[in-house]
Amino acid sequence: MNNAFVPTLWVENNASNSWVLWATGNVGSCRSDSLGDLACTGTVTGGVHANKIDHPLDPANKYLVHSGVESPDRKTVYDGVVALDANGEASVQLPAYVESLNGQFRYQLTAIGAPGPNLYIAEEISRNQFRIAGGKPGMKVSWQVTGIRQDAWSKANPPVVEEEKSSDERGYYLHPEALGQPREKGLVTLPPVKQRPGIPAQAASTSNHAR
């Protein structure tokens, strides 16, 4: 660990500045603005990735909570419905960035309204489009394309699916109660970093600036 590294934290109360919280380190940063948006240059982790909004059928009394779809890969999903032409074919145009962002494409096709046992991908993605064939004229087809990110950041930071805990985290848990462990074995109950063995006090120091 670099002993010269000193994490910093700013709390910004100036109305002319939209950033109200800004935490920086020697590599990345996280910022939160006055609208509640959070932007981090690294990875945001948690036990579950959920979206919570006022319930559209009863916004005054209920919330609607949906969990995010998870995968060991950094996947992107594109989908839609297309009507086949007189030849039982269709060309599907994808966003212009699709091939620059993704690789290793997978395809799914589902006929709507009638069986489509002969549907197939006639041409895989090229120039950000692909072709469907083998259907009946006018048939509606639901399609889905999944890609795996290959942008510069993803290549430089491949996902680590199974990660070893650090020496000072071993024996502690993110969710101890769920594993039948006492609350005191939770990672949030660990002593402050500067008090943990092997962590230089200088590396654990912080500087706070309130404006």
C-alpha cells in the first residue's frame, strides 16, 4: 500500500455548485449532486441491485421495487418487435455504437400470433444491423440481442467474479445474520482502518472540507 495516499472528502453546500458530495482517492472518485445522482469512476457493489419508485398504481401509499438482472459478464441487452416483409424477412437496425461497445452476440427470436418454427438469423450483426428470415409474410417477431461489453474500460478492468477477502476481512461477513453469524462478525463492525493490523495510520487518514 502506498503510504503517501491520503483519501479526501469534500461536502459542498454552495448553491452555485451542483456537486454536494465529492470523495476522491489516488485513482478514482465518487460524486453526488443536488438531485441525488451518484457518479463513480469505479465499481458500485451491494447485496442486491434494486430500483425503487413510487408505485404507479398507488404512489401515495406504496413503493415498487425491482431487482436488477445479474450476470458474471458485463452484458448489454437490446430488444424489440419487427414485422416481416413479403419474403418473410426483416432487417433490424441497432444503435450505431453497438459493435464498438459489444462482442460475443447472442440472439433470440419468438414468433407472435402464430408458430414460426423456421425463423432464423439470416445474417449476424454487421454494420450494427442483423437480418431475420424463415417466417411468414407480415408475421410479427419479438427479438432480443445480448452482447458482452468490450469497450476500453471493460478491457482494462475485466470483471472478477470470485474474489478473495483481504487478510483483515477474513472471518467477517457482509451479511452475517443471513449466514447464522452474530452481528459483531459483520464487516461494518470492523475497527476503523487505522486501527487494523498491517494498515499504516497515514494511509487511513482523511481530510474533510465543508464549504
